Amino acid sequence: MNPHKFLVAAGFGSRRQCDKLIADGRVTRNGHPLQFGMQIEVGDEVRVDGRLVQTERAIHRAHTYIALNKPDGLVSDHAEGNSPSALDLPGMPAGLYAIGRLDKDSTGLLLLTNDGDLTYRLTHPSFAHEKEYQVEVLGEPSEITLNLWRNGIMLNDDPVITAPCHIERMLHAPRPRMAKYGRSTWLRIVMREGRKRQIRRIAKILGCPVAQLVRVRIGPIVLGALPLGEWRRLAPDEIRTLRAYAGLA
């Protein structure tokens, strides 16, 4: 986090006042004078006039972390065109962006934040964090079909096979069925990659198209009983757990 933003969040005045504290050499980080351009992270020892500042508390106060149960019909953020966005829901704080998007026609857990480091760690493919979905598909896919899905298949426009994932049948439908024709099957899917519309594309290729798709977990954060279309701020312990999971503790 930028030094002036950190000091403002810690309660040391306006940005101009905090910049002056730094310029006057009154702020130290890990025993050395704080310089403009340095970054402050959780675990750094920051002092102002020798007084220790609660680093973790200040960083969390400066950032916003929200869990949303996204309804269908909304895109995840403004980068996806002119469609109505989850960021425009009533009361939603400004300046946020989505950690991992959901399709317009999918529902469930969407994390929104202005913490750029966390967003990068949770969305970049190289980190391969877990996401869990409850998916209703048309028909009753066989174990052969599900094993193809589990082991990875080739998507039509991508020469790289999909990564292995965990799939199990759900004995009880967690939500009202949406399939209008014939039987359907609920699957619990846990995966570590997220190509565009990946679950829907695989299901269609395997002959069991998706009727509804709900994301219920991102890393350690679960959707729980949050009503559809509602959002809440993450609790401090959830923020600590999420950042530690992303390797930012």
C-alpha cells in the first residue's frame, strides 16, 4: 500500500499532512526512514514519531472487501460492456472491481474489492486457487462422461486440455430445479482454473448442458446463507484468512 494512503487510513490526517510527515522523516518502516514510493505490507513495523502504528488494521481500513450473491442478468463489473453491473447495486461502495467474474446468466458468490494485490493473487492463472460450484445439468451424465470432465477435455477453440477438477453428484438438489424438459442432475464441481464460460462449454460438449450454475466458494470464503442479490462486508477474520490464503499475510 502507498505510504500516504496507509497513514490516512491510520488516522494521521489528510494526504497532504501525511506527505509532510514522510518528507520530514518522522515515519519509519522496519527501522528505516519511510520513502515515497515504498510499499507498506501487513507485518511491516511502521512508526510515526516513534509510536507504533497497527499496520494490519490500517491496511484493512483502507480497503473494502465485499461478498455478493450475484443474481443472473448482471455482469460482474463495468469492464464487460454496457449491461447492468453488480457494481451498480444499491448502496455498493464506489471504486471496486470483481475478484473472478461470473457469467451474466450465472449466480452466486462474487468478491468485490479495491485491494489490487489480492485481486491479482486470486485471479492470475498461475496461482490456481480453488473455486466451488453447484451446477444443474440436463439429463443424467454417466460416470464415463463425468470422468472425461474430471480428467480434462479439449475445448473447441483452445488447443490446451482443461485442468483436472473434482466432480461429485449431489444426492439432494440444493435449489429448485430449473430444467424445463426431462430429468436433471446436480453436480458439485471444484476447479482451479477459470477459462471463459468453461463449465458451460464443457457441459455442452459432453451432452449435458447447464440449466443453472451457482458459485458457492472462492478459496476460504463461502456464500453461506446470503440472500440472492444481497451483499455484505467481509469480517476482519475473513479478510485475514483470505489474504493469508492468497499469500499476502
